[in-house]
Amino acid sequence: MVLPTGVVDDGRVVVEGTKITQAAAADSAGTTAAGPAPADAEVLDVGGHWLVPGFVDIHNHGGGGASFSGTADDVLTAVRAHRLHGTTTLVASTVTDEMDLLVTQAGLLSELAEQGDIAGIHFEGPFISPCRKGAHSEELLRDPDPAEVRKLIDAGRGRARMVTLATELPGGVDSVRLLAEHGVIAAIGHTDASYEQTVAAIDAGATVATHLFNAMPPLGHRSPGPIAALLEDERVTVELINDGVHLHPAALELAFHHAGASRVAFITDAMDAAGSGDGRYLLGPLEVEVSEGVARLVEGGSIAGSTLTLDRAFKRAVTVDGLPVQDVVAALCANPARLLGLSDRVGSLEPGKDADLVLLDADFDLKGVMRQGEWVVTPQLP
Ligand SMILES: [Zn+2]
């Protein structure tokens, strides 16, 4: 079990209704400091498995063949696809589109957030750099005018959680200030900024690096660029896509060790094919071909999001990158929960929190998922 205090070999979690009421280490007799389990409790022995908190994804565009740019049904399909892989808290990300369409979509997503289906909205674009556009439509990109940023915040009706922007563009730093004032995370990404420009944006209130390394200038010894500025500053949490495609394991490990386990958030940046399969898909208005799990734009061949799910990111982090399980849990659960301001409800196994649990076997393959006290994936134990 991974508790906030660390890994314990034996322990017990008690779930009542939608909440955790106990989560504690146990001695060989099964006694915990939290006292006895309720006498009438149904007991599930998960010996030989890992029990960890449900995963929190702050950057995700879709899954199960559906997109967060689609209808309410599409959004619920994608949410469901990721829940089956352990993501119990998810922020829905949009991609660059016409402002009117983004405003409309924000209205739809805000209602689903109101109902508790998603944890909020992340706007990725349109305020990003044409030099680092990745899989965003170039003709729809614009400079980050604070008035337009404000329009998106308002359209999210209190549910806008994060905006990714290229802060070096005209209006960028003012937009960061506006976002910070409204309690919305300003995330630096799809950016061509210098080191100095990035430092200025962090000083203005930016606190997240959108998929560090991807869609930004590389780390250079005479022009260290955004990567050095984002990695060195204690105020910034860096997103990393751990799918083995977006980052070389050495780059991932360098970032993880430099930022430290408390400043990394593993994300999927998933598109519709996650939890679905190869084939043709749309990412916003652009056509994407997915082949052997790698999503690329049909035109130009840019990587277009991932087909990652967070259970696979977990397994890779432990088995390929050799990261400690406790640190991986921080990057998948506690850190993103803290960023979203949801630490009182999710992100760790503690009494009073939502009963969001993930069960993994000894090989780190997913065997069970509970969300708010209900099994999404029921463990089939021998
Ligand atoms: Zn994205």
C-alpha cells in the first residue's frame, strides 16, 4: 500500500459509502493504529498486490474513440475509457479551434464538471506559437490577448483549471497575470521562448510546464531555453508524457531527478485512440493516423497526442525508468491533485478522501479500479 508516509507491506483501507474511513499500516496480526475494521465489513484480501490512490490526469484530449471536443456522450465515453485504466480524476483538454467553438465547448464541459464527471477544463491553444504548433491548426493560432483569455475563463463558469500558452507572444505575460488572478493555472507550452522570457513568465505566475521537452526549443548549452528555466524553479510542476514515444527514457529520468518527485505530473495527453486502437481519428479539426499506438498528423507527420493510459505510464515508470513506486504515485496522484486544488478530496489514501483506489499486481498490471466507493474494474482475485 502506498500511503502519504510511504510504502507499507501490510495495511488496511476501510471504505464506507463513497469515502475512505481508514488507511493505515497493520502488524502481523492485522491490527492497525486506526483500530478494528467495522465488524460487518465485507473483506477483500488483496495480498500480493499494490494498492495505490486513483490516478489524476490534468492533460487529456480523449479516449475510447471519443474526444473532449465532441458531444456530452463523447466526453462520457472518453472519461469511461480512462477510468477503466485507473484515472479517477480527469481534466478535459481542448485543442486549438475557432474561439466561438471553444466558448461553446467550454459551456458543455462546465456542465459535465458541475455533475462531477470531469474535474475541469484545460484549454491547450489557441494562444500558442506557430513555431511550436505540434498538432494544432496554424491558421487558427492567435496571440494571447488577455480579453480573449478572459472570454475562455468566463465560458468555463468557474471550471476552467488551466490554459496552455506561449508566454513570449505579445500579451503573454499579461495573460499569465490574468489567469493567476482568477485562480486558473497558467501553463507554459507550445512555446518558442528563451530562458529569460520563461523566467519572466514564471515570475508573473505561471506554475506548470506543458509536456516538458515536447513542443519547445531543446536544452542548449548557450541558449538553455524554457527547459532549464522550468526545471530549476521550485514554483513549477512539469508535465511528462511517459509513453516511450514522446520522451527518451534518459530525458524523462533527467527531468524527474532534477525537478524531484514532488514537482512532476505524469500526464497522458491522450487522444481518441487511447483505450481504443489504431486507425483514422480527428484531433480537433485535424486528421490523425494511429499506427502501432503512435498518433501522427496525416499532413506533416507531427506527433498528435498519445494513446497512453496512466496505468501504462505507471508500469513504465517503475519497470523501464526504475523510479521508486512512492515517487510514481506522487507524480500520478498527489501532485496533480494539489495543482488542481483537490488535495482535500483525492490524490492519496487517507481517511476522509474519496474512495478512489487502483489495484495493481506484482508486475504492475492493472487489476482493479474503485471510484467513489464503486468498482469500475472489479478485481478477479484467485
Ligand atoms: Zn495536449
